[in-house]
Amino acid sequence: MSTDSLDKSAYDHLWMHFTRMSGYRDNPVPTIVRGQGARIYDSNGKSYLDGLAGLFVVQAGHGRVELAEAAYKQAQELAFFPLWSYAHPQAIELADRLAHYAPGDLNKVFFTTGGGEAVETAWKLAKQYFKLVGKPMKHKVISRNIAYHGTPHGALSITGIPDAKKYFEPLVPGAHKVPNTNYYRADEITGVPGMSEKDFGIWCANQVENMILTEGPETVAAVFVEPVQNSGGCFPPPPGYFARLREICDEYDVLLVSDEVICAFGRLGTMFACDKFGYVPDIITCAKGMTSGYSPIGATIVSDRIAAPFYEGTNYFPHGYTFGGHPVSSAVALANLELFEREGLNQHVLDNEGAFRSTLDKLKDLPIVGDVRGDGYFYGIELVKDKATKETFNDDESERLLRGFLSKALFDAGLYCRADDRGDPVVQLAPPLIVGQAEFDEIEQTLRSVLTEAWTRL
């Protein structure tokens, strides 16, 4: 198709995800046709720095021929076969590799097609597990405010973003929310001014215990948390948070699910982010970076203890996906993980995360920048109307700032990233793991220019 034909067909036939389609009635749809390294190119040939790794996905960068060749070779040999009572070598080898990387006794790998399905799988598995061990009342889940866990009805129920859920209610019952770990807003969250970061972390973890006790420990099956919470703008865990959360889950026989759909596979500099923060969950959910986006796959990784009753007698898990553990996706994932090892991508992130943070911290001299937070190659920049009071924008101001100006202005300036208002307005950054100081500087300079202009428009 010509560029003009692509633009017309994009509006006429392609229903884009999480997109206000009316905005493209009279405007061309941005169409990305090529990627190379940390850059993407549109249908007009313009280059952009991919500051979001597609969607927290393209860890190894665009245009990696070896990953494309892995898919081509596997499709010639065995393009498809299901995992429904059968296996194929690629899924076996990938499960073995993931079990090797996972901490503790997380040795059982249930493949899905993506992250939302992995979360859905984890909740269903937790419910059945407690039925199998004689605790059938344990079915509820606890997650955090503003946290995003996926779009299937179960995963959406675990999600803590009201606007993401309101059109699809009633959802799955039994999902309860507790405060998140946004230390920048700790005074508002706790009602206690001046709390230290460590005390705030313990306070946040204790809110999980309070919810378990409120609902009744005999009814709560699992707690779902991201190592660094995405929605709201990259909330890292305060010191002591996960240690206390693990204690609470153990005390009340509640499963701790580490939702690492974004944070796994190098985003924070480790294969699994729970390792970086020193806790061992009962279940890990993951997807995105497992293949660097070259083919879709997800997984729910389960401890031997939780899997054990499913491996007894006539018990089984009546759940699955046609394309879960797809041979081509599994082959690409194996090639991607080999690339991680060969090029030392995790260590590259660990070696450079400090430089990324210090470069972004320069933006704090702008009146619109309230906070810079995150970990590894995963950062959020919270925007405020008043730095002294941390006053945020109202709904109309946020609409004009983010959708009316920032999103398009950043893209036009050559930076693909995310301006988001799920919670307070933020700009999110998660570039491919191959980038270094040159790209950090480009990100900072582009943000500085656009955010300066945004402030003059308020």
C-alpha cells in the first residue's frame, strides 16, 4: 500500500487498542514501518528514538536478524503444535531455561500467549490450589491502587485503575485494593507527614495484612504485586516492603504473586525482578521481554509446593490456550535469552542505570517536574502544577496537557514514549536495554524542550 492508502485503511479498518479513534478521522495515523537498534521509522521515513521499547518489550532492540532467523527456522521445522497433553522440544527447553533463572523452587512453567493471560492463569491456579488442599473458601485476591494487571475479566478485576474497569463491570468478585508505594505521595496516602521511606514501606505492606484480616484469612488466596509498579509512574518498593510482605503472606497462607510482565528479562537488570529486591514469590507472571517482542508468549511460573497437588492422582488444571508455548515463539524466546547471555544485557543495565537516573534527574530543575522515580531502565517522571505543594493537575488540565499537547509533541520531536494519566500525570520511559549515555542525553534534551514548552502553555 502507498502511504496515503495506509492512512485511509488504518482509520477505516484497523481498530487500534486503547485509542480514541475519533482523533484520526481527519488526521493520519502514525504508522511505524521499520525498526533498527533503538530507533523506529514511520511511513514517511522519519526516525524516532524508541523510549518505551515498543511497549516495555523490545529489550534487545529492533532488527535483530538472529531472532528473525530463529522464527524462520522453527516455522519450517514445526510451525505449530499444542501443549494439550503433548510437548515439543522448544517448549520443554524454554521451560527448563526459565526454571533455571527463577528463584527458589519455582520450577513449573505454564505457558500463555501474553501477560494478561498469565495473570488470569495465576488467579485461577490459586483458587484451584486451595480447593485441592482443603481450603475452598480461599479465593480472593489483593492488589494495589492504580496497578495494571491486564484486560481479561479476571486480570482486569485485579487491576486497580477505575477508568480501565468501569465500562466492563460487573467484573470477577473478590478483588480488593490496598495503597501503592508512591513515596512521593506518602503524606497523602498515609495521612502521616514526614514518614521515612523505610517506615512508609512497612506501612504499605501492613495494609495488605489489614486487608487480609478484614476479609478473613480463610478467604484470601493471593496477593498480586509488580516489583516496580507501572501505572501511576514507576513506583519502586521502599526498603523492607517485600520482606514484610513475604512474612505476611507466609503467616496467613496467602500466595505471593510477582507480576513481572514488564519488570522481568532485564528491565531492571536481572532476569527476574524479584531477585533484585531479594524476595522469593510463590508464582511469577511474565511475558513481553521474553522474546524481545519478536513473537508473542507469556508464562506463569509456579513453585513446586503449589504445583504438587496438581501432579497427584486424577487432579489436573483444566485451563489452557491454543497458542500457549507456541513452537515459533518458544524458539525465539530461547534465541533471545541466548542473546541476553552472550551480550550481557542484564549487566549492561546494572552498569548504566545510575547514569540513566542521573541524566533524568537533571529535569528536576524544570517547574513542571515534581518527581523522577524508577529502577533499571524503567522510569517515570511525575508532572505537577506546583512543585512546592506537589499540587497535581485537574482532569481538564491533564487532558489538555497529556492528550492535547505532550503525546504528540514528544513524538513530533522524535521521542516515542508514554504520557500517561492513570493516577497523576507522568511521562514513562523504558528504552531498549542496548542504549547508553548518548540515548540518555537525547531523551533528556527532548523532554527538556517539550516540557518547557508545555509549561508555557498551562
